[in-house]
Amino acid sequence: MKYLIIVLITASSVYAQPDVNSFGEANFNDIMINGKSIQNIKNTNGDQTLMFNLFGNAANVEQSATGKSIKFVYNGFSVSFGSYVSDGSNLTLSSFEIESSAPNLTIDSINISVGDNISVLSPLNLVVNNGGNYPTGIKGYIIAPCEKCDKFIYIEYSQINNTIVNIGYTVLT
């Protein structure tokens, strides 16, 4: 009986965890938006000149009054940086979102855009995330540097027409 309880507890904890596709830190940081790696983006620390050097002029730059966050809005995607230090120093990449088909995400030489058929991801052999809290008809993939990392890329798709509807990056705080 004791073994049955241990098996049941282990099984329930496994099913409660999201399905994460672990890429390792180096491979994760090599993922690109429009040919610029996540590591390149991180290295800007939200500096406007360095972001300009990567992506050109932003259509809009939204900076908080406290200086603890900044968001760069480009044609079809946005990139945000934040600081958890009271003086607003040490801005770090906190999120990005690809909102249209113009920008692309590149993973292992596979270009992915909003609107693409989900089959474009087939060469990556990704596991669908069954633990997510998705709206009806939406499923997704989670790509992270490690199984329990606090940062990840998500790729959401419509189960109705199998097209990618959202791509983003977030850091859990």
C-alpha cells in the first residue's frame, strides 16, 4: 500500500508539471528574432542606442517614469526590459512578443512566423505543453534553457487551423 501511495503522488506531480522543451543555455541564447540572437538582445540591457543598432528605429519607445522598465515597439514585435533594483539600473530582458507575420523567430535554422502552419516546427521535434492554461482551441510549446528555468519562449497555435497565433518570451518573477 505504501508503494501505491508513492506511485500515485509521483504520477500526480509529473502531470502537474508543464511539458518543457529544454534547449540548454547556449542553444537557447542563439534563438533569433529577425537574425538577432536572444543573447545580442540581452546584451543591450535596454540601451536605446544599442537596440537601434540591432533593429533600427523603434516605432515607439515607452519608458516608465521610474526608469525601471522600457519597451521598444517595432513593426510587428516588441521587446521589454525591466529592473528589479530600486534605482532602475541593470535593465534585463523581461519579454518580447511577436504580433504579426513580418518578424520571424529562428530556432536551429528553422524560421517561424505568426500565421505559419504548425508543421514548420516538425524538424524541431517539440513536445506540446499539456500543462498550460490556454484559451479554448489554443495549444502551445514551451522552449527553455532548462526544465525548471524561469525564462522561456512560448509558441501558441490554433488547434482549429493549425496556424501559429502568438510567439513570445517571458521571465517569471
